[in-house]
Amino acid sequence: MMLLRHVPTVGNLLEGIIQVPVARIRGINMHFGVLYSTLPTCDELPRKLKKSERKPPVRCFNELKREARQKRKERQNAREIILQPPENGLLVEHLVPVAREVYAARTELLSTVSRLIKYIAIYTCSLCGEVHVGHLPHKIRTCNVQGSLSSKEHSWVRGGIQHVLPLVESFHLYDRIGRAVSHKEMLEVDRIPAIVELCIQAGFDIPEYPTRRRTFPVYSVAGKMIDFEKRFPKDISVGEDIDACGFRYNKRRMDKGTHSAELYPNDIKAIAVRGLKAWEKMCNAASKLMEKYAVQTCGYCPEVQVGPKGHRVRNCHAYKHQMRDGQHAWQEARINDLVPPVYVYHVQDQQSDKRLVNELRRYYSMLPAVIELFAQSGAPLEAKYAGAMRDVVIPAMDEEKLVV
């Protein structure tokens, strides 16, 4: 007969220990140690959406409808609307150093991760895309896609930096408040990393990707944008110095030398500490830029477009794309859409040769793959990851069956 003989008190919670009597077996009181930490738990991982579900919007739909009705009323009155930067085409001056900081942090992040993956193994499933950081990939059976094994075990292969830091691209806009990219121009406009495009629109100049910098603001009259400057400057014409399909070549040229071994010492822990700081700096600074510079994402697929409106390329293959003629369902983007985190199972003991097993997967915590890479390299993590890396005693296989 199962009897609950003890209820944890407030003192137990403050001490960080919860003793849970499980059963009375043959007159012996059995107790287990710390099963759940009393530290503040981390934010819950984002729920995996179904194919028919739309991403949760940043602002509720009622607020968006209310704002659209207000703009429609304002367009009925033929009067000038004063726009503030960056809506009027001008730069936000105090965010220009922030854009340079984001680009520098991204360059350092790529350099550190490319060094660490030589020492820490990266595995990915060839069927479902699951990622594992560390030697000896886990045995958790979560591969449930078409073509997977009947046992739902993963088919592991060695991965690379693209599995830890997935690349999200966006069309490069010469004029950020100009017309959107049409479907016929999809092969004529460069696609570059979305976070780099955000830096360019916020004031960071890259010679390979010129953009228009206005000296006079754009005016809005009855909902129409009126630009009194010349349409294009004299020294730069549209299409000049722009390679329509040469981004990957330019990327290799821009990143050439950033992965050199001379930039960092051989101390893996020092490399991981610098990489973790670069990751935090890049995400925090990019969030500041997104408060002023709009970024759009599709509600059903990972497509991202940096700018006040999305493009018109009909390449969406998500839920009910036939009803939209392949066009994207644009909405306001979050930082996770610009820099998507890949969540992996956290390995508490990196020195142990034991794999993570399927029977105990509810006791394992998860971290973003890049954070797990830095943690296994020896970098101390911040307090906000304490909930994900809580001190949980994983019971043995025979003890796990007796836990209430």
C-alpha cells in the first residue's frame, strides 16, 4: 500500500532539498534524495508547433486590427503625417554603434564556434535533423518522421557549424523603404544573413552590399510616401557592384582570416568564454535594433525579411500555401526568428562515457546548441541558465520505477 508519510515544509524548500517518502516495503521506509531542484526554473522551451498552427504574434491580433483601422482613417484625410526615423528613411544615430557591435560580435562568434567544433563533437540526425553536442550521441528515441526506423532511433552523422548556428537569409534591399522584391526578381537580388542585413539597414556599411543613405526625410501624405530627393544618387546605380548570386563568394571573402588560429590561444575555456560573451552581446544588441528597425517573418515557415514589409516572392510551401498562392503570411518577427536557437539535451557529466538513455529523458534538461557547446568547453554560464542546468539527481534505472 502506497502511503505519503511526509509533506515538504517551507524549511525544506529553502534548504533546496525535498525528501519524498515513496513506499513502505517490508517495514522499511525508503527515501530518495534530491529529485527536483528548488531553484527558480528557467523559461519553458517554446512548444513545437504543428504544421497547421501559426506562430504566436508579438502583438495580439485585436491590437493589429485596431492599428490598421486607425491608419485607414488617417489615409482618408489628405494631410501630411510626420514620420520619425527610421520610418522616414533616415538613420537612428544612436543605434549606428550598436549595428557595428552586432556585426563584430557575430564575426567573433563564428570564429570561436569554428574553433570549438574541432574539440567538441557535433552530431546530427540524417533523417529528422536532431542535433546532439558532445561525444557519444544520445539514445533517446524521438525520430518520428517519414522514413525513420521503427524503433524511432536516430541515424547519427557528424555535423558542423551550420547545425549549431543555422543560417537565416534575407533579401538585401538597396532602399529599405522602397518597393518590395517581386517574384520575378527573386534571382536578381542578393540574399545575405538576416542579421547582417539588419546591421546594414541600421547604419553599418559593407562595400559589397551598397545601400541608399538619405540626407532628407521622406514625407507621407494620405498614406503615400513622397521622396523629394533624386531617385538614385549619381555615383551608384541599381545593380552596380551587386553580384546577384555571389553572396557565398563574398561571404568567404569577408570571413577570410577570421577563423585563423592566431586570433585565439589554445586554451579551449578562454575561447568558450569569449564566444559566450559574443553570443550574449549579439543577441542583446540585435534586440535593441529590432525595437526600431522592423523585421518580418512568415507565420508558417522560417522565411525572414528585414524591412518594414515583407517581399512578394511566392516560395512558401507551408500550411495552406495554395490558398495564398505561395505568398507568405507576414508578421512581426522576434529575435528567435532572426537567430533561431537549436535546443539539444544537456550533458551534465562531459567526462563520463554513459549516454543519455530514453527511459530517463524526462530528467534531462535542454539548452541551445551554441550554449551547450560553450558549457562543455568549460565556460561558466549565467544565472538565467541555472533553471535549465538545475542540480537534479538522475536516479538509477531500478530506482526510477519506484518514484511516485
